[in-house]
Amino acid sequence: MPRVFNWQINREMEYPYPASPPERQFAAVFDINKCIACQTCTLACKQAWTSGRGQEHMFWNNVETKPYGSYPLAWDVRLLEMLGPQTWEGDTYTGKTIFEAAPPGQVALGFLPEDVDWAHPGLGEDEVYGVVEGGAYFGIPHQVWFFYLQRICNHCTYPACLAACPRKAIYKRKEDGIVLIDQTRCRGYRECERACPYKKIFYNGVTRISEKCIACFPRVEQGLQPFCTVNCIGRIRINGWIHTPDKADPENPVDFLVHIRKVALPLYPQFGLQVNIYYIPPIHVPTKFLRQMFGPRVDKAIETYRKAPEDPELKGVLMLMGATERWVDKFRVQGDYVYGYDERGNELVRVPLKEPIYLRPVYDRQFTVYRHNIT
Amino acid sequence: MRWLTLAAIAALAVFLAGQRVVLAQQPTEIVSVLRPGPLPVTDPFDPAWDEAPAVDVPLGPQAMTIPSLLKLSVPTVRVRSLNNGDQIALLLEWADDTRDDLTVADQQFRDAAAIQFPVGQELPNICMGAAGQLVNIWHWKADWQRDIDQGFQELVNQYPNFFKDFYPGGVTGTPPFTYPTDFDRPEARQFQVGWAVGNPFSVPQRPSPVEDLKAIGFGSLTHKDRQEVGGRGVWRDGRWRVIFTRKLAAPDSESADLRRDQVPVAFAVWNGANQEVGARKQLSGFYTLRIQGQERILGLPRNLVGWLAAGFIGVLAVVVVTLRFLRRRAAAGI
């Protein structure tokens, strides 16, 4: 089996195909700290792509509550348990990836969910509340925290779905690294669904073939960010073309968050897919839990993120999130503003680093009304 | 790496040589009995099938490529064949405790069976064919059979209480809607992507339960432009009986021409309850299908030899009559 380099686990690993990087790679950063799980992203996606017969259970984008929420049911803990202990030495993963742990007759370790596993996308939502006055009634491992995890297809550099399809019906686009299922070649074998560790492949029981997140490629081709990004009312998302760490561009917002400030981390890097969706981890969650999800760089990422108010550039990129529906290729912070530019260097947007505050009297004499506080 | 490749090729050669030896030791011939008149192509339990000798073909788990089948679930398939000089039919019969003919839920996989013929004269030494060694595959699917017998199967067939109050874009009818009739307008199909692009699994109209396919190696299986194979499968008392039928003559260059007295043929069976699909299957080695009525004389088809002989006699008669006529005119001194 060919060996490829996966920078997220800082070592070479086995993969069924030799490395074939696209000309540029679709990527995104989601700031978990800003998400309120309103599911506007979920519905924007659903309305755009999965309103058909047979797509009822499909959420190419979903937001689940951690630690107890999961969609499909227990997608993460089931695989983590199958994979066994996952060990790191520094930034290097010393355990097995899902390709290295593949059982006989399969390309990757995995399981096939059943229909009932897709039946409760909101299971565990908002569970684990704060300890009430006088202490908790019973003791559980996670006492006072939960957070929301926003999930779409990771458009992986080394996709397990693509590797598992015996018909090569799944392909990674050369021009943008978006991973798609060819709807004319798919025969509904569900090998991809079994192999995808993030369970972002959906079998359609009416068309009897499988479907997945298409990264809103018709929008990306027009220089627009996907629907889930631009509809986010919390402005937690930003898309960009990501580079490998050695070619990181400090003016590229996604490169800046992932490679320069290193505040955005891959989800379950130990699976070995070199994912392209990155998360700014929640700052209030025990890092022991987060290290399992986002790898050994979590503590440093949170430390850097907490200092964002004193870091104009980091603050600038965070302010650019959700500020335009256009695809931001470069950014620059000048004075009190952050500027976003397209690939030709045209200014797309400018955002103040600090939102201005206007104080007005409660009673408006001109219109004879009382005002409410708004932000 | 090169040594590894060479070793793999050597191992494969040894494996294939072994296969040939094993195949040579067991009955490897299936006779397609010539039976003039209509063939019993709609009823797999028609007594006419008893006129064809049954051959029990042993199956083995597919382990040449990944994904593979680790545990055999159908050890043999019983094969019979009849033909009437124009059309051929094969009957495959195997034991299966469960009838798996719905593929609506994630965990549902169909029962299925397939017959493979090489298209050219050369016998492909690997299943699914190889570059330059096209194979023609007839693939019967239990869910396609149910679509034909009971109408296109979808959500309500798996979830009887399914209800949905709204679909966007041109869907007609009232909730919970009828599929596929309420989704017949092109704009209503914008979310039924497989149907919109004509994927044969998704298109609700089913002309046949048997898909006519071609392949040139692992992963290359492709739906043919022309679909010429018919058939019917019935599950009764823990056994599937499935008929495959087509004209002996190849309808196109991608199909096996069966106007030959000996044709290599291989079989595969899938057990849906064991989540078998695609390469997860059990299959046979190549057998010889001996087709009665297609015997050759001096290497030519029997009926072609007959026509040639008739033509030769006709030409000879014309020549003889002409010569006599000329000779008579010469004798008369004209």
C-alpha cells in the first residue's frame, strides 16, 4: 500500500492511493465558542440540497451537542472504541489510523449505521446543565459543561469514502479538492458510508444510491462561500483555500488560523484522513476531553485564542467571519479595521475591529417612543 | 516494490493454475437443452424446467479484491438451461432462508445473482474481465423484481406510517404523496438526483429485473446502453429460483454471442441478509455452457452450413440446366 504524509499526525501513513494533492483545497474554520446551535446552517443546507423524497433523514450539515449528542447515533464513540487506545508523542500520532487498523477484506476500520441511528438528530441536545444550587443530584463525569459541534463533510485530503469505493464512483476534484459522489456511477454499495469515520455519507433509500455534502460547489465556483457559512447568524464560520504548513500564507485567513496562530484544529486527526474543516476549540471544556477530539495542540490553541483581544490580526480574522458572502482570499489589518480581498486583490469587505457603540436617550422626543436596547 | 509486484503476479499465476486443475477434475459442463417452441421464461417452477439437466455449481467467497467476503453464505447454485434455437434461458436456484428484496433502509441489502460470459473468444483469467477482455454480466436483483411485481418500492413500503407534508418544486398530489407518480414532472425531480441523471437504480420504471452489464476488470462494471436481458425470480420455501433470458444472437458488440455450441460461463450469488453487495459475494469458476442446436460443422454454425449446402445445390442445378441448354443449342447447330 502506498505511503502518504499526513501533517496532522506528523508522520507518514498507509493509504490505498498515492498522494495526489488538488490544485487548491477547499477548507473552513468553525469557531465552536460562538455557536448557539440555532441550526440555521442545518436548515439552509437542507432547503438547498436535501428536500427530496428519501432525503428526510439527511443532514449534510448538522450541529450536535457534545458530549452526549451524536448524529448518527454514537458515530464517534463507536469508532473510538473500535480503534482502541490512541496515543501521541508530542505532535506525532503513534496509534493506528483507520486505514492501518483495517480489518481483513476492507480498506478501513468502520461500521455501517442503521436507519434507527439516523432517526434522532437532536438526541442529547443541550444535555449536561450547570450544577444547581446545593450541588448535583448525581455524579457524572462531565459536571458542568457542554458545547456544540458543527459538522459537514471534511472534504478530506485522504478520504476514506473515496478509498473504500470499489468502483471509483467518488472523486476529489482537482480544481478545489471537493469530494463528490458521481450520481451516475454509484450503485449504492454503502462501502463509503461504512468507511467514513465522520459518517457524512447518506444512503438514499428512494434513489437507492448514496449522497453527501457537495460543499455548495456551484457557489464556490462563483467565488461564494457555502450556504452553511453565509447563513450562520453567529458568524462562526469562514471558508478559504488552505495550504500545507510549509506553504502557509500568513495573509490567507484560514492558513492564518490553522498554521500561523494555530488556534483552529482538525477533528479527530488520529483517524488519519487529514481533514479540511478546522475547529477553534471551546475554551471552557476540560482539555482532557478536547485532546481526544482535536489532538495534542488543544491547550496551546485555547491559550492563544484567549489572548485574541490583544492580538489585532487574530481579532481581525475572527471579525471577518460571516462578514461577506464572497470567498476571502487575503486579509490585512490596518488601523482599526480588517480588510478582506478577493484573489485579484479587490477589497471585498472592511470590518471594524471593535464594534462601535452608540448611546442614545431612552425616550425619543422626535418620534415620541421609548427605545429598547439593541446590539 | 517491484519484487513485491512480481511475487504477487507469481502467486496469482499459481493460484489460477490451481483453479484450472480443480475445475478440470469436476463436471464443468452445463447443457442447454434444445426445446422448440416458447421457453418457460415467466415461471421458474414450470415443469418444463425438469427437461433440463441440473448442475450443482460450487461457489467460493470472493477474495481476489477488496472488499472481500470473509465467510461463505451460499455454498452452491443449481443451474439449468433451455433454448429454442432463437432464445436461451438459464435457471439459477439456491437456498436462502430470508427473502431480502427491499433496499430502503441503510442496513438492507438485496439478494441477487449474476451470470458472466466473456464477449470475445479469449477466456479472461480473472473474474470481472480485464483490459481487452470484455465480459458481459447479467445481474438479477431481488428488489428490482419486487419493483416489477408490486410497484416501485420506497419509503412507505419500509415505513408504513411514513408521513411528509411538503416537498418543494412541482410535486403534485397530497400528503404524504405517492412515489413516483407525484414526482413525475422534471422540476419535481430536482432533489431525486439519481433519477434525474438516469441512474438505473434510481429510475422507477423497471423494464426488467435483470440488468445487462459490461466490465473490463474490477471496479469497471457498467450498465450497457442496450438492455436486452429479461428474467424473473421467485422465492419459495427458503429457495430462490431465478430465470435469465435473452436471444442467442448478441444484440450489440458488448454482449456475448451465444450462437455457439460451447460458451464459457461463470456464476455469482449475493445473500442480502449477510450484507453482501458488490464485491462481497460468492462466485464460481468458469464452466462450459454447451448449447444444443448450435453445433458446428467444419467450424461453421450448423444452420449456416445448411444454407450454404442449399445454395451450392441451387447454383449447381442452374449450371447443369444452362449447360444442357447450351449443349442442345450447339447440337441443333443454331
